[in-house]
Amino acid sequence: NAGVTQTPKFRVLKTGQSMTLLCAQDMNHEYMYWYRQDPGMGLRLIHYSVGEGTTAKGEVPDGYNVSRLKKQNFLLGLESAAPSQTSVYFCASSYTGQGLDGSYNEQFFGPGTRLTVL
Amino acid sequence: LAKTTQPISMDSYEGQEVNITCSHNNIATNDYITWYQQFPSQGPRFIIQGYKTKVTNEVASLFIPADRKSSTLSLPRVSLSDTAVYYCLVGGLNTGFQKLVFGTGTRLLVSP
């Protein structure tokens, strides 16, 4: 199994350009996530999806759109890139099991996409 | 929103046991506590998860007191390859995954 893969690994954009980051997972996970990580910072959740055809906003959704047309794929779009979107983007997927006292969740992360917006 | 507080950095030597404590005073009843490890230029990797008492796997132990307001990740006999950033997360399905916050983590440096 490849796990979680991300395309592309690196990208340089000019301000105002658009692009789509692709995330794919082969673990049949229901949940998928997009995070961004800025230098020296933790990860911040951009958008997430709890199933095919459904998406929801995370902590920092502005400037991004997402789509989950197929269960195995989660796309992150930047319609008009800005320098503030320079970051490393991580995709993750997870199953969610039901424990005796609630729920649990283990996220599997991709290798990341390093995006620079000039 | 269950906020977590953990030390910014820790130093250790090879072969020592390392304990990283995370504070989460407003943890919800159905929240789980999860720890991730991240190496430079890589995505985080799940280490361990627990709800209460003690959980142990092949790489770490997680100690959770009865009030669940804190937790301690224990790494036995660390090696140089354990140098990484460690994140403590609190949350779960019932409290919303959008509220899972990685924070800045604890930067562990293991020296020879």
C-alpha cells in the first residue's frame, strides 16, 4: 500500500495564480484532512472531509477550496494564490473507530507539498 | 475547545528515558489523547493514543491520571533518531475533528 500520497511535492507560484493539490489514499479511510504548516509552527487544519461528497471548514479555510468527489481523493485548491499561502501543505486520512468511552482517530499523513508564492 | 500546553523543548542523552508532559485542563468526557511525532520535512506520525490510565505499545507509553487533565508520553531509552517534534492532541469524533489542534509541540533533542 502506498498510504497517503501528495502531488506535487514542490511548486512555485506567482501571486494571483491558481493551482490544485492532489491527495490520494489507498486505505479506504472515510476521513481526510488538509493542513498547513508554517516555519516553526504546528499544523493548522484548513478543511476536512468525513466522507465522499462532504467537506467542512477547519481552523484556517480562507483562500482555499476543497472537493471530495471520490472517497480516495481529496483536492485542495487555491484560486488566487497570495504570498501568505507560502507553506508546507500536509494531507492526512483516518478511520474512526468507536471506543468504549467515545471515539478515537489515528491520522496517516502524506509527505507534504512545499508551496512558495512569489 | 481542549487546549493543550506542553514544553517548547527538551534535551536528553542517548539511553535515557524521556517524559514529556502535556496539560489539557478542559478535556471533554469523550476526548482521547493522542501523540504524534514529526521529523523535519516529513508529515507527523502517530505514536500512541489513550483515554485513561496507561497505554503501552512497542515505542512508547502514555500515562493518564484519573482526572485526565494531563498526560505524559514516556519514551524509554531514547536514541539519536528520536530527535523530533512531539505533539499532544486532545479531541475526537464527539467534540469535532476541526478542533484538533497540533500546537507548536515539544522539540526533543537527543545527544550522544
